[in-house]
Amino acid sequence: MLEAFWGAGMVHVPRVVIAGTHSGVGKTTVALGLMAALRSLGLSVQPFKVGPDYIDPSLHTAATGRISRNLDSWILPEEVLKVLFSRAAVGKGIAVIEGVMGLYDGSNGKGEAGSTAHVAKLLDAPVILVVDASSAVRSIAATVLGFRELDREVHLAGVICNLSGGPRHREWLRQAIEEELNIPLLGALPRIEGGSIPERHLGLVPATEAEYGEIFERLGAAVREHVDLERLLAIARHAPSLPSSQGWLTPSYPSRVRIGVARDRAFHFYYEDALDVLRAYGAELIFFSPTEDRDLPEGVCGLYLGGGFPEVHAAELEANWSMREAIRRAAEAGMPIYAECGGMMYLCKHLRVAEGTRYAMAGVFPYTAVMEQNLRAIGYVEIEAQRPTCLFTRGERARGHEFHWSSLSGDIQETAYHMVKGVGLDGHRDGLVYGNVLASYVHLHLAAVPHAAKRFVDACEAFALWR
């Protein structure tokens, strides 16, 4: 069982939330620039990302040298979220938490669950609001005022204007925001030449596939020049102390089984805290590359194939026939295998990319994963297990998220999940099953369903003893 609770002691954690008025306003640019700038000053920067995102955390990690953690108040129980934050942030110079979408956008149109605002309130963290200042001045103040007044329990501690003009524009912004609203204007960033992160169908290109050192340097330099870092650090350091977290995972098992985790440029969508849950229940995680390694790691008794971009690296995956055959043989032998989204696509017989070319995959399932021209599904999901698997017993429910442009072609028979919320395979079902293999479009956070993590490790141990 995962135990997460606050103790009696208090700890001081300097922290800020970088939020936006809406998606595309530049909060990732500002957050990365701030992380790079603070790191260049010698601070240990612990990054976080609100919501179900894998790509932004990869950029955070590259910019700070520290693993970024996800904070999702819809998927994770509130007390678990607090402990995940505390165990990573305590002792660091500053925690920088990048928000998701707009400050108040969450799982639906009226509740706060899943929103940046909700996480800021749970962590009693000051919010720095990023606003697009292009083609406006005093109207920006009206926007900021609305964000402050919608929920006064959110501590809106300052504003950073993005895409600002020249000195006169910046002075007018200061007058409108600081003098009229009495909210600190911490900076006004111009358009940063050479500071854009490239994008493709699932968003920004992750740091696992590109070198961003020069971009981070430009963003950090711009923040140092145009943002009052001393004032921002003062806000972060004056954040209230938090109750100290007591406990993380109890009990903590000794290492009892080796589980192979696919991690390379094709598969890298994992929550780091979820991997820690597996370790806490006794898994020794061995990372391997389906694109480059010719065989599975020695001694593994289970596999975890996360999401990623198999469609981008389909030719490399097909060319590595020995790895495909090794995974197919492992599935036939009864090895527990859990796969999410891109991992599920890899387990299909074929993968057809958007241009129409079809590539051979592992062949555990007799379907073709087809990349479509339009987005098929995005958002939070809730599933109910319809049969026992290596993660769930019948009737158990779990929350997660989905984000995919693909669909599966073929006559899909019995599935593992009923979609209480979300799209899945066809709007009603998800979860392919073959022996001890479970694969679906659903991305789970195992810190939210620790019993599923334990059941998977138990299944891997049972396989090790049986074989």
C-alpha cells in the first residue's frame, strides 16, 4: 500500500509556479529560461510539470540536470501529490513548477481538479502569470485582474509579460499592472531569436531526440536580462513552510526481480515517480533500447514498454528483427509485459505511418497500428477492469490519460478495460490481452494505483520462479 501523509514538522521549500493565461502563451519558454538562468547562478533547480505531460519534463531535465516530476491533481490523490513534491523538492535551492494550459484549466469546465491553480493551492505556492503582451497594454491589466479575482485563494504573486515591445511598451505595462493593480511586473521578455523549441504532431520535440543546449543558453540569457530574478527569488523564498512528508512507500521491498524498461528515442514516456513505485515494491529496473539492443537484458522476468514515438522510428524498429523476435518469444513464454500507447503499437503485427508505408513490429497482437491524419484522442480517462490481468483484478478502477493519433485495424475481440471516461480503442473499450501481456492506449501513473504496481512485480516474480 502507498502511504502518503504529512508529519508534524515543517520544512522550507522555495517555490514558484509558472502559469499561463492559456496554452501557447509562452509559459514553457519562460519556465525553461528561468530554470536555465537560475542554474547559471549556481542554484539547484528542481523542476516539476503540472498535468499528464512527458515532453516538457524531458526539456526541464535537460535544462536543469535534475529529473522533472509530474504533479497531477486529477490522477493523483492530493496527499500523494504533496509527498511526491516534498521528496523531490526539499533541500533544493528552488522548485520551479511549470503549469498546464491556462492557470484555471483542468479536467472540466467548472472544477479545479487537474488545474495549475489547484496544484498551486495544494502546495501553497506563489503563482507567476505569463501573459502575451503583443498588441496590447492596459487590456493586459484587465486580463491579469480577472485571473486574480476568479479565485483569491490562488496567490498571484507576479506577472511576466511575453512578446513585449520596446522600452515604452514595457513602461506602460509596468504602469498598468504594478501601479493600477499593485501586482509586481517581474519582467517583460521580447521575442527571443533562436529560442523556439521545434514541434510536431504530439507537441514539442523531446530532449531525447534533439540537442537544446544552445537554445537553453539563449533563453537563460534573455531571462537574466529582462526578468528581475532577485525579486522573483524573494517571492519564492517567502513561500510558506510546508508540513514535512512522512513516509513514501511502505513497505519497501528488497530487490526481488529484474524488469526490463524500454527507454530510448522511440520509447521514453514514463513518470519517474511511477518507476520509483516499481522499485519500492522490489523491482530492479534494467533499461534497454528496442531500436539498438539486439536482445532483451539478461535475467529480466517482465517488460514495461512505455509510450513514445514508434511511428517516427518505425524503420529502425523494423530493422531490429532480433529484438522484435525476442519480445514475441517472451510474450509466448508467459512473461508479464505491460505496454502503454506507443508500446502497444510496437506489440502489434504492423505499424502504418501517415505516409502509408507499413513496417513490421513485434507481432504479439495480430493488428495494424495506423497513424491517422487527425488526432484521435486526448484527455483524462478512467477505466474499469473487465478481467484479471497482470495489473488489475476484475472491477478495479483507475484514472489515467490518453493522447494518440493512431488507431488499430483488425477485428478486436475481448478487451481488458471498459472506458468509464475517455476514448480508448473505440470509445467504449481498451486494453489488449495475450497471456500475461496487457497493452492499451491508457497512460497510468503507478503512484496513483500502487496495488497495480505491486501486482505487476508479483507477476514478474511468479514468472521467474515458474520458468
